[in-house]
Amino acid sequence: MTLRITVFGENRHEKVDERVQELYPEGMHTTIAGALTSTLGALGEDVDVRVALLDDIEESLSEEVLASTDVLTWWGHMAHDDVPDEVAERVVRHVREGMGFLPLHSAHYSKPFRLLMGTTCNLLWRNDNDEERVWTVSGSHPIARGVPHPIVIPGQEMYGEMFDIPAPDEQVFISSFSGGEVFRSGCCFYRGKGRIFYFSPGDQEYPVYHQAEIQRVLANAALWARPQEDRERAAIKIANAPRDWFREGTRTAEGEEITRVI
């Protein structure tokens, strides 16, 4: 079955920052989309990747688009507040119904991620060309498959603890930096039927998304976060339960068959 991925890019730094234009001449979103297409293709996956931008977010992340998206990646930094609240809430609803969500780097401050976490998502940071080492702490996790231990990123913005998020349901990676800090850089969460993987490497001023190891992590994460084929893409239902509702053949007072599959 084709894996349908939507890559959301803020696309603001690319318009005003010469360094970002040099590293990502067609935009960070294009690099991420291309990396997912090529890496997943090399893994034998049939994939359809499209791009959504902040400039046309109402259309590119419409109800119809999200309903036909298996996994949404999100990169944003300088324009979080420009994302309409109704779009953020739409994304959150689709995640809870089963859509995968991959917030990247500074998307820890994005509206959808903060809504899903329920915390400030504050952290420490320093943009001083630190070396980052991304250590695998769950070697059996699917997102770590085929990933070097550690991934070495020669230059990157430092993210450090305390990172104000709920305790991750699964911790896949922890990063250390040349300045001595550590950070929970690869975190899995479950919200409703949806799977979320936050991955911190990827500041706009460094060529992180050109690294093959980083591209493999993103591809693995998309495969892990995709909706489960045998589950309905819908919110978990709450309903009045008649006595013995869990027994075969039980019906509601209106005579409707009770669905016992979540």
C-alpha cells in the first residue's frame, strides 16, 4: 500500500537568509521530501510525497489533504504564530484519529506539537556550531533500524535539557553536544490512535538534512508512524454501553449492532 506523506515547511528562512538559501536552494521542505522519496524507495516502499507550505496552509493542509495523509512531517521556526489555530487543531484531530506526525527540530514550539504535549515544550539552546552525537538508546526500535551508533553531526545548534515535555512513551535517541549538554533528541508518543516522533536535529543554518543517516531516521520514522492498516482512521468512540455490550450479538436499544473493535 502506498505510504502518503505530506511535508510541511514554513519556508520563511529560505526567503531572507543567504546561508539557508545556500544550503537549501529549493527550500528545506524540498530536501526533506526528496530524502523521504529516495530513502523509502531504496527500502522498497511505494511512497507518494507532497509538500505543504505556510503561504497556502489553508489549502495545503485542508481537511481533504490531511484525510489523505498517512504521515505529516513539520518544520517551522520563525513563524509559529502565523499558523492559524484552526489548522493546528485540525492537525491534532487527525493525529488522534490515526495520522502519523513527525515534528522536526524547532517544531517543538509548533502549535500542533504543544497542543499534543500539553506542556510549554521549552528547552535550552545555543547556536554555536556544536558537534552533536545522536546516541541510540533503544536498539530494537524500528526507527533505529540501519542507523549508525552514534550519528555524528559535525555542526548543529545545541538543544539541551531541561526539555519540558511529558515523559516519552518510547525513547529512541539521546544526543550529546561538544559543550557538554545532553538532550532527548528522538522521542515517541502515542496520542489516541496516532503515533508521534519528535526528532531534534535539523537547524536551518546547517546541512543536517543532507546527511544520509538523518534521512534514514526520517524514513524509518515515517514507516513506524504510518496508520495501522487494520484500524479505522477515526477517533476512539465514547458511547453509552448497555449491559453485556461485550458479548457477541448484543445490540443497542435502537437495534444497532455494537462494534467492539477500536
